[in-house]
Amino acid sequence: MALLSVGDVSLRFRGIVALDGASFDVQPGTVTGPIGPNSARKTTVFNVVTRLYLPDEGLLCRLGHEVRASASPRLNGRPGPPRLASPAKGAGRVEPCTEGASCPE
């Protein structure tokens, strides 16, 4: 069972399509994150998942339970994914690692 499932999520801002059918699953024991060029809608997807934005269409499921359209980021009394407004002070640059590479601790 996926920890998080995003299915055919669409979001529009005043008629402008920001997301059109975004879908992905986050499986247990994996590290998952969006990649892409500037203006690829990575932050928009993150804001939908963390419920800062409510999608116009589509489905969000957490641990097999549908996350209903609500401004409250809670599911069955449990908090939803956290959303940080900005990086912590003193946070350094994150260097990319390739699969199989020796990454710094």
C-alpha cells in the first residue's frame, strides 16, 4: 500500500491550468521528490499534497484513505504532512547524489 497516492489531480487559478492530471505514488521505504526545470509546477504539487491548495479535480489518498477536500490538514485526527514556510536558518546547500554513489552523511 502506498503511503501517499495522488491521482489525476488538476488545479486552476482563475482559469489558468496549473496542474493537469498529476499522478504519482510514494511507496514505503523510498525517497521520493519532484525534479524538473524552473516553472515545472513542483511547488504547486507540494502545496496540493500539504493541503495549502485544494485541487479542483482528482484524488489524494494517505495510507489507503481518501483525504477529503478540506482546508484542515488532518486525517482521522492525525496531522497531515508538514509544510514549512522557508528553509531553516543556517541550512546549507543540498548536493545531489546519483544512485550507487557514495553520498556524504
